[in-house]
Amino acid sequence: MAKHLIVVDQIKDWHPELPQATVIGVDDYLSDPRYLQMRQVQVINLCRSYRYQSAGYYCSLLAEARGHRILPAVNTLLDLSARAIYSLQVEDLEEAVEKTLRRLDRSESESFTLDIFFGECVHRQLRNLARQLFETFPCPLLQVAFQYQGGWQIAAIRPLALNRLEAEQIEVLAEAFTRYQSRRWRSPRTRTASRYDLAILHNPDDPLPPSDARALKLFVKAGRKLGVDVDLITRRDYARLAEYDALFIRDTTRINHYTFRFAKKADSEGMVVIDDPVSIMRCTNKVYLAELLQANRLPTPLTRILHKRDEKRVAQIVERQFDYPVVLKVPDGSFSLGVFKAGDRAGLQQICARMFRDSELILAQEYLYTEFDWRVGILNRTPVFVCQYFMSRQHWQIVNHGPGGRFSEGGYKAWPVGEAPAEVVSVALQAANLIGDGLYGVDVKQNERGVYVIEVNDNPNLEAGVEDAFLKDELYSLILREFVRRLELNKVLGPRF
């Protein structure tokens, strides 16, 4: 049985009346290397806030990167962040809610809240419903608001803060936690699906799309040959998504963005989806990737996670490990956005101050100049393309973002997978396999010291004349054949992707 590790903002948040447990501060969990090396541990995140990019959010994110069992998982935090997201799962519970609550007396009120602690509540007649809510939204401390509107409905779901619990709630929590420690880890339920219509989500107004208009037409053409009806959709088609059997996201993915909501809804409908929501969550955050690669001992540039609490001494922290220039990254940037180079102490302090306004953590990384980056495309744990991207002219990045949204890009060269350096392909494959079995683009730098994984992208560029320069139309067919393979597996085994 896994050891339980309770993570809180302040040790005093774990009330004296609660059972004895291993309780640590979130700052220690995020920064102390001991916890990176721990195995067979279940982390229970009881931070006061799970807001995106807060310390509580990073606790769950890095726990997943370290291979720790975590409650709540990042997917649950994101589910609970907005009703537009969690309403998808609430639909499954409507029948159970109405069946359980229809016997309640509404003479006093047509609304009430239910506190749920590790799947348990004080009301005997509501315990089955509390358990179902916890299994759908596995968060240790939950408060669910119900409203009567012609029938009982879930009006809101939010996490409870440990430090704000009343004495009666502490008593219930103590009993629930004691029983929870002996339970086994549960996995969420899935649904079924079985048709052959593929939706490709794209943004026709994006100046830097993952796939250009020509590439999208080649996907449609490849689909016809394979008997797959490929339909190009935009964010306006969210309500129609369940009409399809599979979703292929060819739009720049982000958390707290409609692309993630599309992926979540497709996954909840049992559709085959690339990028799947777990891959989006893992790949779009560079802090998670840094921890994941470090925990699995893959070669990366020297990297240090910087904490907002250390802003006043950030220069001393960085200068102990790095020479200037040093690269600074926001956790969720893309296409070279949110990546900065500090050439001296003044520049470092200025950039960090700006970045810490939006994120609890940022990334510092040693600067490795190369004339180009390798990009290895991986599909279902198999390399499918290799491309070199050259730095933009008189710039240190592939994409040079200028004022007013203007940008310039460097050149490129596609390689047959078998002719690319074997060590580049091998390390890229190892990195992608840590994320999953979807479609990934792994960026690798190579110099006289060796190869280094820079990042794993969940929606790599697939542009006509660039990544397909060697395989041509076969690249598009190869990707769609993977969708067909998964769809046919779903018919036999039920959805699993």
C-alpha cells in the first residue's frame, strides 16, 4: 500500500484533531529533491488554492511528473475550474441527483450545499450520491451546491479549503480520512463510441497554425482514400462535437482554452482524440516537462525551477548555477512565445518580475546555442518524421516575434527517419513515451557535448512542404490510419484512447 503524504500551504492547516499523518509544506514538496526521488507514495494535495499556476496547482502537476499518485489530479483541478468544463460530467449524475433528492422536503429551502470529505458526508441518505460525486470528481474536500428548478440539479461544485473548515467539519474529515487510507486507488469511468467521422479542429485566423490550409486539404484527401469523412471545424462547432467519432486538434493547444475543452468533451464522449487532454496538460507546461525528464534521467540543458517566493534573491539563485546569458520560460508558452534570454543581472531581474506576475513558478535554463533544432515526430510510440528547424536570421530562436504581431521564421530541412542521427531519434522517442501514445513533436538540441531534450509538443507542426517534405502524402495517410486503427479497436474493446 502506498504511503500517504499530506501537502498543505502551512503545517498549522492540518488541525490537531486530525489523525497523525506525514504532513509537509507545499514549498518543500516543490523544491526539496527528496520528494523527486520518492516512490510508492500517494500525495494528498490539501493546499488552500488549486488556481491555475498556483502552488497548489503545481503540487498536483509535479506529483504526476514524479510518478506519485496524486489526489486531486490535475485533470480534476481543471474539471472543477469552470462549470463549462465540469458540466459535461455532471450530465452523467443528473439521474442519481434527482433520484436521491426528490424525497427532500422543500418547504424550508429550494437550495442546499453538501460537504464531501474523501467521498463521505454526514447525511446517511446522501452517502451513495456523495460517493458518486467523489468518484467523478476525485478531490479530497468538496462542496456541492444543489438547486431545485423543476427538479433537483447541481448548481456548483468547488473544492473546500482545509484552513477554513469548522469544528464539525474537522470531525467528519478525521473519520473519513482514516477510512480513506485503507482504500485502493480508483480510475474514472469511460464511455463508448463507434463511428467513422473525423473532425479536425482548426483556427483559420491563427497566423502560426500547427497545420496550414494546404496540409488540412491533404488530410481531407487522405481521409477519402481511407473511407474516413474528414470535416474541418472551428471553436463555434463545440455543440456539434458529439456527432463525430474522432477529433484531431490542429489548433494551438493551451490549458484554460477552448482547445482543452474540446479535448475533454471528446474524451468524455468516448471519441478517439489526438491531442488527448492528458497529453495537452503534460506537454503545455514546461515545469511539468522539466520534472518529468529529470525524474527519468533524460539529458536536458541545466534547468532550475524558480519560485515566486524567492523573487528578491532570484539573481543570487540563478548565478550560483548558470552563466549569462540564461534562458527564462513561462510554463505554458508556445511557438517561442514566453521564452526570454537574460544577458545580465538587471535583465534577469526585470524579466523575472514580469513573469512572476502571472505564475508561481518559472523555468531558468542554460543557454545552448545551435544553428538548428531537431524535431522528431512520434506517433503511437513510433518515429514518423524528422526535421531540422534553423534559427531565424540574426536571432537566437526559430521564430522571431516582432512588434505588432509580426514574426519571421528560419529555414527547415526534412530527413528520412533512418538517416537522422540515431541518438537524436532515440532520446526523442524516450521522451515522447513518457507522455503517452499520441502524436508528439520532440525538440532536441545537439552539440559537441551530446544531445539534449528541450521539450515535447503535443500538437507538432504538420505543414505542407515542411514536415512532409520526405514522406509527402504518406505522412497524412499514416496519421489517419492510426485513427482508423483506434476506431476499430474501440469497436472490439470499447474506448481506451
